[in-house]
Amino acid sequence: MLMTGAKILLECLMEQKVDTIFGYPGGTILNVYDELSYYEADGRLRHILTAHEQGACHAADGYARATGKVGVCFATSGPGATNLVTGIATAYLDSSPIVAITCNVSRGLIGKDSFQEVDITGVTMPITKCNFLVRSVDELADVVREAFAIARSGRPGPVLIDIPKDVTAQKAEYEKLPRREHSSQGKLGDLMRRASHDFKAPEPDMKDVSRLAQMIRESKKPMMICGGGVVRSRAHEEMAALASRIDAPVAITVMGAGGFSGRSKLTTGMIGMHGSQASNRAVDECDLLIAVGCRFSDRVALKPDSFARNARIVQIDIDRSEINKNVRTDHHIIGDAKHVLSMLLDLIPEQLDHSEFKKYVFSFKTETEYDHVENRLTPSQVLGTVARLCPQDSIISTDVGQHQMWAIQHFHFDYPGQLLTSGGFGTMGFGLGAALGAKAAFPQKCVIHVTGDGGFRMNCNELATEQYYNLKVIHILFNNGTLGMVRQWQNLIYQKRFTETTLDRAPDFVKLADAYGLHGRRVTTQEELETALNEALACDTGYIVDCAIDIDEMVRPMVGGGSHITEFMLN
Amino acid sequence: MNENKRWTLAVLVDNEAGVLSRVARLFSGKGYNIESLAVGATDDIQVSRITIEVNAYEDQVTLLTNQLRKLICVHSVKILDDSHAIRRELLLMKVLCSTAETRNEIIQIGNIFRASIIDVSKSSITLALIGDERKTEAIQNLLREFGILELVRTGMVALERGQYTIDEQTKEKGEFDYGKNVLREGL
């Protein structure tokens, strides 16, 4: 059928079973938005208009992380496109599958410094898995199919498609193609044909897996790390089964939260800079370390040379370029975590026992015990209360900083996609957009946004989106009047010179909630906190719980960057 | 041994717009200067071959090649070992020759190096020479005293000796392809 580029684009989104788009219109993308009205009218697509393109990108990312599906966002050319950049980088560093669609000025205007023109494919080259500038309407459908396949396949990641405005107006023949046939057609077909695998049923190397099984049997002190790859591959069941079968303690990275239940008897808690005593000491002591979907970032393997110094290190990852990148490994298996772990389960049918090593590991604390202080609220008290009063399966999103670490230390995540946090890129202001994306995907679930006064202020304009689309989120705002994590470093490393970190300024967050048509309450005591949380749960709009937190609260424990993992500078 | 030395990388890529900048920016992004770069289509018009020479430490060159292999537009990458690779570049050089005597002298030197004379004017002579850097440097050293007016080189191209090729299906290549392209259905 002959149709415009705009319509072909939307038809291709239908092929991908996209139901929700987060975006912001503008001059060059008008043809697409004009066509979108027909898809919205009969409910085929839902568009959520955010306050800022960055919010749209974070929302698409949050949607992707929560569902495991590809998130989609739209933006116009120039500033619309560059406003996506931080969001795209956030998705890239955490391997979250999103497709960002931008329109550019018409082909005849490209390169002439036209109004709202930017070379967005050039700008996003280092932060996308792949990006495309569509030069002709005839290749549009093919490009969109390839973009979605690349975003969700292998190690997932963001893909950007830039379409000049005149391409969206031009007409071309379009034939609907079911998704299972995409890999045999067009450029995707070429990609598949030249590759050395059967990509429909890729097999990890059996010899590599057998060797690991052998290493596990030889080990007296095996340990596992659950990384973000377990979450992305939804391998939580296999991870739980294998850890229990080989009786190994499991440390969880920030990105791995939800890949292994925080309630399990085998978990040692978080690992790394703010990792638990148990995790950090176990990794130092173990004789075999199996890292699943973990890239040993500098926040985990703080000092690569001495990381797991007594262990043979085995890395299971889908991305070969992660092997030996940060930490030298002794063995690796390339494959999807779910696939590799289930092969291992087949190879090790017998129950192993490592109670002696576990006894050593669990003699250390798996969680930080924060002091209770009379007459004021502490972060652990707030999070303990939230965990007690809110549904156990609530989705938690965070910004970046102290509150993020506290939240990950305190909540026990049970399933992949339960925690939405910017682990790799560390994007302040990520949480609200991500929470809205998750709420759009799971309207029945309770979504909690844990944030700080610094991060919240960055993108709180999205409260308008929350109110308008009735995407109710409970905001737990740790208001300590400072950029807490930066202050913590200034406190410990910069002799208490608190340069430009104090945020003793507007707004009044309760009034801000009111201004956006939401509710909120300032809380300074346990009693007020419980009242506010109960109100928030019963409320039919979003709710800001503005918690007064002491300016000098710290995240404990802490190992300094570049230090050996058991050299705690703060216990 | 992690020594800083000159590495020759051969990269097979899609013959498309933007691919060269994707490849080149990986080097600049990590602060490496590309010493030499040559690109051209292969026998398959859809595929280009890039030869890159870079000075780097071994661990860095491994990191660079691993990240190159991750790019969707990259088919395969191989580090070409000096002892097993043939490396050649074409050099064009315009040399000043004010008298017939100097012209003869330059032509003689050119003949020794098997350079071809491709243009002659009253006061200049242009030579073309194929070789590796030892040969091209040697001729430059000899002709410098006559006055080199202009010099251009194509950048090194290289092929491995023997029957080995760049796109052999090794286990490692399969591993890189795996993470790049696995199609997970149902998501």
C-alpha cells in the first residue's frame, strides 16, 4: 500500500506491538504527530506528552526496564533531539532497550545551519548501540525493523532513528511484515546471513560451560555476583536455583538488584563502594568467583588488581567485549545469562554444600545497621516504614546519590524490573521520568520514587505529566538541604569544605505538589511519616512525602575509590 | 609484555555513510592518534576494508579492537602481526629539479628504489613509489637535499601472508557476533 513516511513509521511501531510512546512534538516531527492522531483516536497507540524531552526519554527507559520490552520516545529536531541525550546515555550505560525517534529538517536544509537543525546521529554516536539517518522513505520500514531488533537483541541498548521532515511526507509502498519474518528481510537479513550463529537458537559453548561446572565442583569457597545482565535476561529463577544448588553466597550489584531476591538466605547484600561487610569480605576470601552479567565497574571492583585476589574469576556475559575489560578473568562463557545458567543447572544435578564458607561469610553483616536517633527522622527509619506500609511488590525508582544507596540497601528486591535506577551513568533526575514510564506500563502497581532534594529539583517539571495522565507515584523525598553524596565526600576527603553543595533554598515541596495538583506533607517525626504514607497510599493522586533528614547523614559502609575492597573508610 | 608499539588493524565494515566516523571516533575518544588510515571497497561492493595504524599499549589495542568488534557496522577485525603481514603504501613526491643534472640524479635514485616517474616539468619531477615505511623513508632521506615540494601518501594497506583471511570464523568471532546480534523473540 502507498502511504506517507509518517504512516509507515507508525505502522512499523504497530508491527513491534508498541502501545505507549513518550514524547514532545515540534516543527519537524509534525507530520508524524498529525498521523498519530488517528492511532490515538482508536486506541492503537497512547502518547504521553511530557514536560521536557529528557523526561520522555527517562520514561521510555523506565518503561523498558520495568517491562523488558523496548521503550519508545519521540522528539523534534535540534533542541528536542539534544534534550534526549542525557536520557539516551543513561539507557546506554545500563543496557536498557529504547528506540528514540527524532525528526530532522528536510534533506534540502540539512547542513545549512537551518532553524532547529542538529546532527543528532553524530552527537549520539558514542551513546547508542547504533543510530540511523533515514535518507529515503523507501528504506524507512527496513530501518525501523532493524532498529528495534538491535535495541532488544544481544546486550540491549538505545538506538536512535533520525528522519528528515520531507521523508515523513513522501510516499512509499509499505507491506505489513510480521515480526518473526523481519530477520529474513532487508538489512536485518544481511546481518543474520553474515553472522556465524543461528540467531534464533544461539547456543553458548558447551565446553566452556562444562569447564565452569568442573571448577564449581573443585571449589571449596564459591561465590556468585548477580549483575545487571541477570535482570536484563530475566534469569532470576535460574540464578536462584543455581545459587541454592551450589550453595554459594550471592553478592548483588546495584544493577543486579531484583535479579536475586534480597530476601534470600544466600545473599550477602550489595557489593562495592557501599557494599556490605559480608559481600566485600566474601569476594576477598572466595576461591571461585562467578560473575553473572556483571562488568566489574569501578564502583564494584574498586581496585581491579586486587579484586577477588584469592579466586579464579569466571565471567558469564553476553557481550564479549566486557571480558577482561576491567578485571582479568580466568575463564569466560559468552551467552545469555538465562541460557547459560540453565545449562549449568543441567550439568550439576547434585546438591553441593559449602556451609563452612557460608559460616565465615555470614559472620559479617549483610546489611548496614543504622543507628536510631531520638527526635529526628533517619533515612533507615523512613525506608523501613515505607517497606512496612507499602505493598511488597512496589516498583521503586530512584535518582542518584545517598538516597539511592540507602534505598538499595534497605529494600529487598524480589524480581527483575522492580528497581529502576541509573547505575552506570548516575543521572540525577532520572527517577521521576522512570517512575512515570513504569506506572504507564503497570497502572495497578504501587510505584515509589525515592529521591533527594537535589535530584528531584532537576526534573520535577514532570509532576505535570504525573497529574495529567493520572500516573500516581509516591515520592519519598529525602530533604537534607544538601547534595548529600557530594557533601559526604567533602566531609571525608575534602576536610569538610562544603563548596556549593548546600541547598538551603526554595521550593517548598508541599506547595509545589499543590501547584501541580498533587498532594504532599512535610514530615519530621515517625508519627507524621506514618500519617503521610497512609494518606499517600489512600490518595488518588501522586503524593510527595517531604522527609526532613539531617544534613550530615552518611551512607555506610564506604570504601574509597581505588582502594582494596575491604579497606572500609567508614563502617 | 605490555609495550607501546605500532599496531596494524584490518577492519571489514559496511560500505555506508557514517561508518568511517564510527570507527575513527573510537580512537579519538580514547585519546589515540591514528598514524595511518586507508579505506576502500573490497571485491564485495557492500563491504569496505579499513587499515588503521596506531601507536598503543597492548592492553589498549585489545580494548580498542574489542569495542570495534561491538559496532553493528563492523564485520570483523584482525590485528595484523608484523612478521606475518605484507604492508604497503603508495607515496607520491614532487621534487625540485632546477637543472638537467639534478633531474638525472633524481631519476637514478628513483630507479634504485623502483619508483616510477609520473610527471616531469622544467623545474620539478614527480615520483610514485610503493613500499613499506623503510623504503619510503629511505628515498625521502636521499631526495630531501634536492628540495621536496610536496609529498602525499595513501596510508598503509596490509594483508596477511598465507591462506589466512580476515573473516575466518573463529570461536572468538562467534562470541562477538553473539552479543551483537542474538535475536531474542517474544520481547
